Amino acid sequence: MPVATTADGAAPASMRPGAVVVGRRPAGRAAGRGAAPAAPRPWAALAVLVLPVLAVSLDGALLTFALPQLSRDLAPSAAQLVWITDAYPMVLAALLVPMGAVGDRIGRRRLLVLGCAGFAVVTLAAATASDPVHLIVARALLGVCGATLMPASLALLRATFPDAGRRRAAVAAWAATFAVGAGAAPFVGAAVLDVAGGGAVRALAAPLALGVVLAAPRLVAESRSERPGALDGWSVVCVVVALAALVHGATSLAAGGPDGVATVAVALGAGALFVRRQLRLPRPLLDLRLLRCPALGASVGVNLLSQAAFVGLALWTSQYLQLVLGLTPAEAARGLVAGPAGAVVAGLLVVPLARRLPLRVLLPGALLVSGAGYALTTAGVASAASVAVILACVGFGAGLAEALTGDAVLGAVPPSRAGAAASMAETAFELGAALGVAVLGSVLAACYRARLVVPGALPAGDADAAARTLGGASGVAHRNPELGDELMVSAREAFASGVQATSAVCLVLTLVAAVGAGVMLRRR
């Protein structure tokens, strides 16, 4: 993660090319009361703090991997499929800021334990979903619980590892856990799908969340802010309305819906009111002045754009391997492992790289590696090997960027502000995911529908199902074997064209993030 500051975020006393620590704590200065004493066994605490990350990563990756099976089991429309994927990040993004303030006030460990308990219960409820609406509601409730996890765990890392060098290694491990979950998901998902079906796949993250509930009170020290932001009701309403309306409006605009412009206008109005109120309150819910720090501002922007692009990639890979290239779930799992493997390698290399290269070089460079993967996709995807190369590029670049931004966020602020900074970074991350699913998912669906040629002899109901999603076309082909080959040839070509268009947008987003990070960090 980017260039870290000192343990309390003090202004740098000196800086040299390639230095990672750009500030030092004055010798007799004590940490504020908002920073709890470091855990007596910090590495044991780290093992607990990566569990919620693993649960979230595994849950999201399993959902993506099981989309073909889910499409066959629940028969969602294209819009419902977007909401199944989007309900969790949309609700989570809307609630991250309020939940970060709650954690600062009641204690981040307490919030983490409560959130993990709810996450486990709702995950089990999602596993029993028998129709798309049930699953959408469960995913939305999961977002409420998930909003407690990431800011709390990241802020607890800041308190557990006050030393910048050890913190950087801990944050690299924390970020790499995302890749571990994503890498394990296809193999675990394929095995469970073969034995127990899609419902069991959706329950697999629950034991990890329960593990946090049991272990955190014993191994993780409590941490809270000495001067938490006020839980201002109007601020909460404004930020929730702004973020939820923004995601819904973007989805509607991308799909050509009639209410898209009005909803985005509501989002912008609520967002403007939120910003105005935060700048006027003596103790704001979210201190937007923190964004004046170049490292934090750049990290927020990179999280937003790079995650939107990464989600665009995740939307098609599993479906492409299984429904276009014809791989079994187990074969597709092996094809997907290159992405998480690249991210794990990035996590191992981030500390030595950050010692040698300044943040202004390393962060844009990581994004350009991801951009190379998207550029390859725009030229066409011919085989599982080409998918692996694409995933390796994007996984390495995105994993390195995530580790860099996570460290930059924690190093840029004093311990008492870690919760607010983590909330900003995670809000950008999840908002990027939600917008990526909404906008890029709609682009993929629109290209698919525009290019699909449905055999005229198909019944109207089957023709409509085939036009919704590639999974729907696969189900129709199984029910109509005499027309199945003709339908699937057209459906695969249509889906491939959507993949190329979506990847072109991902490439643009990544290049914008790289240029923006380079400009904002030019003096770092």
C-alpha cells in the first residue's frame, strides 16, 4: 500500500526517494487515548482480523462463480440478476460511513463481533432462498451486516500494529486474504455444487464469521476514537439517500430506464447537502477535510475506479469459462485461480517494492499492469489460457494497488481518525463495486441482447428467457435440443461481444485511475 506516514500520521520530517515511511513520531509523544494499546499477541489478532475479510471475499466470489447455476435454479431476469449481485455492495456502501462512526463510538471490536454474528445468520438465510426476490432481500440484509466488517477490521489493524513497518506487512496480509478467498472459492464452490447444490454454496462463509464472534473478544484489543464523530441523523439520511440513489440511478441509466436522470439528480442533491453539513458541523459524521491528504485522496479515487473495473471483469469470467468455453465447474475453478494467485504474489512483493519505489511510481504502475489485462480482453478471448493470462495481470495489479492504498489510508491519519479514514476508503471500494455491477453489468446485458439472434421457431417464453442472460439461453437450449445448437452459437457470440465492450470501459477506468494517482502523488 502506498507510502505510509508515521504511526500517528504526523507530517513527514524527512523524505528520500523510495522511502516508504515518510514521517516519524516525535520521541516523547504518546498516542492519543483513541488508540488502544496494541494487542499482546498482535499476530494472533491479525489471524482473527483477516477472517471477516475472508468471509466477505469467499461469499462474493462464490456468488459470482455460482451465477450460471443460480440462473438455472432461480431463473432471474437480467434486472434481478443485477440486483442479486448489486444489493449487497449498494447497501454496504450506503452504510459504511454511519457504521464507521458507530464503531468509533461504541468500540470497533464490539461492532465487528456484532456484525459478524449478523453476517453468519443472514448468510444462512440467503442459503434457503427459493426465488430471486428472497435472495435479493437476503443480500441487502447481508450488506447491512457487511458494513460493520471492513472499516472495523482495518481500523483495528491500525491500533494493533502502531509500528509502520509491521503494520505494512499486516495490511499486506489483510489485503492478500481477499485473493485467498477468491482463489479458494471456485474449488470449494465446484465441490459443494456437485454434492449439495447452490444453496449450500451460499452458506459457506457463515462459519468464518462465527469464528470471529468466538475469537475476537479474547485475541483482539478494543479500540475506539477519543473524539468520535457525532451520529448526526440528517447526515446519516443524506449519505444513505445519496449513495443508494446514485447506484440505483446509474443502473437505471445504463439500462435505459425512465427514472435514471431523476434518481441521479436526487443523489447529487443529497450528496451536496451531506458535504455542506459535514463542513459546517464542529464534529462531523465524516471529516471530509481528511481528503486534503494526497495519499488518502488518491487512495479513495483509486479504490473507486479500480474496483468498478475489477467487478466488470468478475461479471463475465465464470460464465465465459463454463457457458462459452464449455468447461465443467471444476475445470472453470482451475481456470480462475490465476487471478487470486497474481494478487497473492502482489501481497508478498508489496513490502520490498514499497521500500524501493515511491508511491507516485508504484501505485500508477500497479494500475497499468491491470490495464494490460483489460486491453488483452478487448482483443478477444479465445481460450482458458488467455483468460488465465488476463486474470493474472488484473489480479497482480489490483492486488498490489489494494495493498498500497490500504497502507496509505492507515498511515495518513492518526490512530483516533483511523475509523473515519477506513470508512472513506471502504466506501469508495464498495461504491465502486456497486457502480461496476450496475453500469458494467448493464453494458454487458445490453450488448448481449443487441447481438443475440433467437431462432424464430422458439416459443415466446423461451425466446424471452434466452434474451435475458447467457445462463437463460443455456437452459432454453437444454429444453429445446433441436434448436439448442443454433441458439447457443448466437448466444456465445453475443456474450463475447459484450465482454469486449465491458473490458474497454474497464480499461478506460483503470487508465483514469492511474493518471489521477500519478498527478495527486507527484510530490510524494
